[in-house]
Amino acid sequence: VLLLFLMPSTVYASFVNSILSTLYPILTIYSYYVLVGKYCIDAKRFDTVVVLIMFLIYHVLLIYTLIFYMRILAIDDTSTSNRFPSKVANKQAITSRYFNPFIEEEIIQKRLKMLKTCPICVTYKPPRTHHCSICQKCFLKFDHHCGLLGVCIAFHNYKFFYLFVAMNIIYCFFLIVLLMFEVIRNHNLPTASLVHFIVLISLLFIEISVSLHMFIHHTLIILKNETTIENSALNAFMKGDQGVRFIYQEGPLVNEEEVLQRDDMNPYNIGVNENWEQVFGRNTWEWFLPTFTTPGDGINFPKKIAGA
């Protein structure tokens, strides 16, 4: 315990993050053991069509949920370190003895100063990009660091994260209903099975509560084309916190003196339908597939204010 207090904050955060990220895999494995092992195999239920259908539905939900889970973790990230050269390297690359000193000073050096950079990553920092203190990287269109998954949620995996949360709600709800029905209906359950059912139902209630909270939150900010960071900053700004005035590199919080309506403060809020398509793409049939359909490059975004 003493070692935890002596750890640097970043090391401590990484340690806690690594612990939290094991919860979902452990709970998923346990739920599989309870449903397949205790509910199906131990009770010898495969002799009825209904149980076979439930068994099939369960595996479809589980596999589809795990596909999105793996897509969140496996997709190549879009950190600025992978996309851009460091500021120092880029400066050295464009500085040459053949350049006119005036051109170098007046054009190149001033241009480098105008571009926003991350002092830690030492790379260019496009609009909506933020640095994660746990991963020690800057991510394009950074939303948040998900401790429960142990990964940053950003431009490259946001669609998969949202669909994973949605599928996890359906998965948990299916298991809760199935197991609760069995507990209520069957008064002759073995004690061991009954204990496992009650424990899993309790854990699933916690999991579905967390998932519902995340699902509602992210649905609302998708429809407004905001990230979690931008949403928090706008809420703080509405309460008078001027420290978040420059949350946007481009947009009314930077360029406008007074913006009275909250919806007008976000330069990327281009309408509900368009906002949704900025995450899922324009093809409806692709919205719920585990394929990357988010348009753009994570650097440039459509804006509703001309010249912003």
C-alpha cells in the first residue's frame, strides 16, 4: 500500500488503469461460465428448442459485442506521433543553408510559431486534438481516456466504442432477463447455481447502469458534434469559467466576442443528421457494421460558421 502512495502520479494512473481494464474481460468470462456452464450444461437443458434458441442468441450477442471490443483495441491509433514529424525534426528538415535567411526567418520560422504544438509530444496539434496524460500521446479528435477499457477513445475508434456500449447494454439486458426468469421460475435450483446467478445478476446491473450512462451521454454529444472534453468545457464556459475559452482552435469561442446561445458556441455543430454522419458516415447500412466509416482525416472538420 505504501508503494502506491510513493508512485509518481502518471505511474499510479497507469497502474490503476491497468487494473480497471481487466474488469470487463473477467466479467465476460464469468458470465460465459455461468450461462453456458451452470445454466445450460449443468442443468442439461439442451433437450429443448427454446434453450437452444437462447443459447444461439447469447452467442450472437456475445460475439458481436466482442468484435466491437476488439476493434476498439486493435485498430491503429491516430496519435499525432504517428501522423506528423516532430516539430524539431520538421524544423531541421526545412532549414537549409540554401535558404535565403530572410525567407527562413519571415516565413518558415513564423509559420512554425503559428502552428499549435504539444510541448510533450513535440508534434503539431490540429484542432480537437488533446494530450492524454496516461497514454502520453496526443490523439486526433480526442474524446476521453476510458479506464475500463484501458485505451483512449478518439477519432480512430469512437464509432466502435459507441456501438460496443450499445451492444453491451443489449447483452447485459438479455442475460439479466434470462437469469432472473430462471431464479423466479425454478425453485429447485442447486444452491451453487443460485448463488452464481444472483452474483452475476448483481454485477450485470452495475455494468448495465454504467453502460446506460455512457450511452446516453455519448448519444447526446454525437447529436451536437461535441467530444466529451468540448462538452465539459462548454458547460463550464456557460457557468462563467473563462479558462476554457480557447478549447477550440477555430470557432466562436476564439473568434466571437459574445455568443449567447450554447449551440452557437460549437463551430462543428452542423445539424443533427450531419453531426451523426460525422461519426457513422452517410451509408445507413454501414452504421452498425464493425467497419471504419467515419468520414474525414481527423484533422479538418466541417464548420457551420463561414471563415471560422
